[in-house]
Amino acid sequence: DAASTPTSLSRDWLSVQEVVDAVSSSSCGAISVFIGTTREDELDGRKVIGLEYEAYELMAQSEFTKLCADIRERWPTVTHICVHHRLGWVRPVLPWQISSPHRHDSQQAIQRCIDQLKANIPIWKKEVYDTQDSSWKENAECSWSTRNKSSSESV
Amino acid sequence: MCVCVLYFAKSVELTGVKEEIVAVPTPISSRDVWRLLLQRHQRLSVLQDQVVLAVRQQYVAVGDQVVTLADGDEVAVVPPLSGG
């Protein structure tokens, strides 16, 4: 049967257990989990004191749906996919879980899930520093990021 | 056509606006949509070559692609992504 794919963007603290419960299934022998957290980073002597996440929520939902369809096409045994992402002011936990009968598919699927999310989902992160300034970050996976404009590197 | 332009992340800081109604001709190239927005908010030029648009929640690169717009359509300014 078509398995559910609950995804959510939330301004509340995220529960890893809730996400585990959403993907658990008697047919699944493996659940792969990715939890994204904030590193306590320093940038040029400035300490990151927090993050702010913003999203184009309507489009993030439709892009999540496309992402899940992509995962299911590549790994048809994947049973449940659950992605939660925080919005607003955060010291974040981002739990993502994918379940499948055997671990290989769910491990590969979650890697792709993270890569594709970073490339395509309209969510933005701003680092706020202890110097009271801030900067919007860019994922290298995003094709229109300045981090992608390499000049003459050979692969 | 009057479309609803949505700004996100850095583009909000550059324009001072999160959303506005803009009159645009249709059909129109995505490059011309971008130019129109630059005329309204010159500081958006900071994002030149680092931005795409989203028309009715579909990504459109800034370039020759022609889009057909209807009244009330959402057009979003999409700086480089940083979710995850």
C-alpha cells in the first residue's frame, strides 16, 4: 500500500521519538535517521549564538513531495519517509527518518534525501553572531549558490 | 497582470519588503521579470547571478525562459538555499 510521507515545518521543538513512531512498521527491519544539529561555530572570531530559519512554506511542501517521490522511485522498498525541519529561531534538532525492510536502501535513501533537500527545498538559514551581525548561509548543493561558481577547477 | 511577488531571506533585507503586488506584462521572460524587480529595488542587484525565481512554486532560472502569468500568481525571489 502507498505508505504515508508525513513531513512538517515547525516552529516548535522537534521530537525524535515522534518521527521514529511515524516511520516504524512491522515490515521494516531498518530505520535510518539523520539528525541535523547546530555546531557551535566561530567565523572570523565571531561566535554563532543562534540560527534563524525561514521558508517558502507552500513551495517547501511541494518540493518535499517531489523529493519523496524521487526517493521512492530509486528505492522502491522504502516504506516510510518522515522529514521534520525547524523554522524560526533555533538551536536545532532536525530529525529525518527513512524506513525500509533492509538497512542498505534506507541508508542510501537518507543520504540522497539530505543532498536533495539542501539542493532544492526553499529554506534559508541565517547565522547570528555574538557581535550582533548576521549572515545568510548558502548550501554548496544549491546550483545558484556563489559557492558553486568555481572558476577553473577540474574534476 | 498583477502578480504577488514574495521576497525571502537576504532579498527581504535588501528590499525592506516581504511581499508586494506588481503589475507585469505577460508573457514575459524571467530575465525581464528580474529587471522589473531591480527597477523597483536597486539593492536587489547584490543578488545578481545568485538568484532564481519561482513562478507558481516552480523554479525558473533568470534568463530567456518565457513565463505566462495570470492575476494573483505568486512569483518568488529565491536566494541560494541553506536548509538542512
